Amino acid sequence: MMDEELILLNPGPACTSKRVKDALLRGDLCHREPEFAELLSRIREALPRALNLGGTHEALLVTGSGTAAMEMAVISSVREGRGVIIVNNGVYGDRMIKIAKAHGIPFHEVRSDWTVPADPASVRAALARHPEVDAVVCVHHETTTGLINPIKEIGEVVAGHGALFVIDAISGTAIEDQDLAEVRADVICGTANKGLHGQPGMSFILCSDRSIARIQEVPERSLYLNAASYLKGQRGGDVPFTPAVQVCYALDEALAEFEEAGGFAARTRLYRERAALVRGQFARLGLKVLVDKQFRSNTVTMLHLPESVTYDALHDELKKRGYVVYAGQGQLSKDFFRICTMGEIPWHRLEALEDALGEAIEAARG
């Protein structure tokens, strides 16, 4: 292994800056003290502002992975006796179905192939068939394949119906070009890590006024993930359960770095530039990308494994050279692998990836 830091080229957890890591050392703090209330308030104000949603959405923080935010969002958006439409074209769309099933929420699936973006017309047709639903749920960036769904167009369809539009933007937040201020989403789910470059362990939902009203109408389906409890507590500077205080410190620092570096426009430009760099390398190495160019995200690239190369062998050879890559999921796991340019990555390490990948492929064949 090389002397430099191991670079995580997986879709989370992502590498973080020294400044963010150092924030973990600010010290121990009881979450019932006024200093934590100040920290919580600062983060709750910064999250919508950083994502161009200041004044339209309110943030609720929860200790847990992005799936915790998604589960909170789904179960807090559907009233008793109502259902949900779930857009499913990947592992994370399917995860939403599992959430609905786990809580006994009736669901209707709008399904498409894993390499094909969701069709807004199909969502419109589903809403016509099921006018009783309370919400439509869609993944922004399906990291299963690196596919982007047309959330703005789907949001326009949903707005015409009156249901809440819930998006899993966990791998799209502060990464993808679509400005969330232009998406008519009522609930936006995100995480501290990934595009915001904080530490894993904290997630959040950003809620519109309509969503805030709905949260207070739904039944209490979970003790830990009941959004109404978080809303009441966090508006008063409190949390219902012990939070990951040090991870909050790191998120606070990451948001400061994000805004100092130019905010949303600068961060998404960085991700576009990274994608262009590494995808040029993949082309020169003869690696084939699964998803069509116009549908690709700014981070995850799903690549065909080279002939006579297994994922495990490639992974291990690349790790010796200082990079961690990720396997395909589901039916794609045998023939594909993923490379993701998410988090804090020095530019020179991305430039060096081409040689490392080429060497790793040759060594894996041996």
C-alpha cells in the first residue's frame, strides 16, 4: 500500500478533510446543554441555505444513516388509510418498498429497468389510477447504477395532483446539477457524508410547509423515527434521543467549508470536473460504462469488469495501490464494478488513478 491516505472510491462513506476530522475533537458535550442547542440551530439553518432551500424548507436532523432519513420521511408522509407511490429502478427504490411493507403502508410501484430513468408519464398514470395516495417517493441518484432520475419533471407531475413529493437525494445532495430549489419536492432526504463531506452517522430531512403540516397528522409508526417528535424538540433546541454530538461538530465544519468554497455552484462544478477526468481515463483503458451518457450521475460510474478479471481480485489489487472501489449490486454484481468520485479527494490522486487502475487490471489477470 502507498504511503498516502487510502482513497475511498465507493458511494459512501466518503473521505473527509483534515478540518472536518479535527472537528470531531472539539470535546465532549451534553446534548441538553445550551451549547448543543446553538450547534443544532446553526446546522438546521445552514442545511437549507446551503442547498438553496432557505426560506422554503425546514431541516430535521436524525442520528443514523441515510436510510434512517428515508424511513422517517416515508412513514411521516402518509396518513392512516392512505398509500404511497414508489418509483423503483434500483436497489434504493426497492428499499423504499421494504420500508412501506415493514410499516404496513399500502404502496403502488412505478417500475422501470435499472438503466432507464423513471418516466414522469408513468407517474402521472399511476396517480390517475390511485388518487387516494398521500405521497410519491423517488430516488434522485440511484447509486445502484449511477443513474439520475428526472426529479424536476416528476415533481411537476406530483404537484398537479396534490400528494407530497418525497425524494431520496442522499447521493445527489450538493453533487448533481439539478438545483433543488427548482424541484417541487416536499421532503428531501440527505446525509452529512457524501456530497456535503461531513462524517457518516447523521442524516436529515428537509421539509416544506405542506410536509410540516402532514408530519403532525400521521400516526406514530415508530418511536425513534417519529418526525413529529423531532420537529417539536428541534424547534425548541432539543432532540428526543441522544445524538451523535461529535458527528454534528463535523457536519457544522463541513457546511462552513462548503459555503466558504463557493457553495452549491462550486461543489457541483467540482463533481462535473472529476467525472470528466476519470471517465476519460476509463475510455482510454477500454472500460465500458453501463449507463448511457445523458443519464449518468456526477459521481458513480458503473463499469463492466474487464475480461478474465474478477471483482475481488481487482478490488484487492487497487487497494494495494491506495484506492477502494465498490462491487455491483443485485444481478449486476457478477459482471460490473463501481467507481465513485465522492468526498474529499486530492486532484493528483484522481490523476494517478488511471495508472493504478491499469496496473491493477493486469495484476488481477495474472
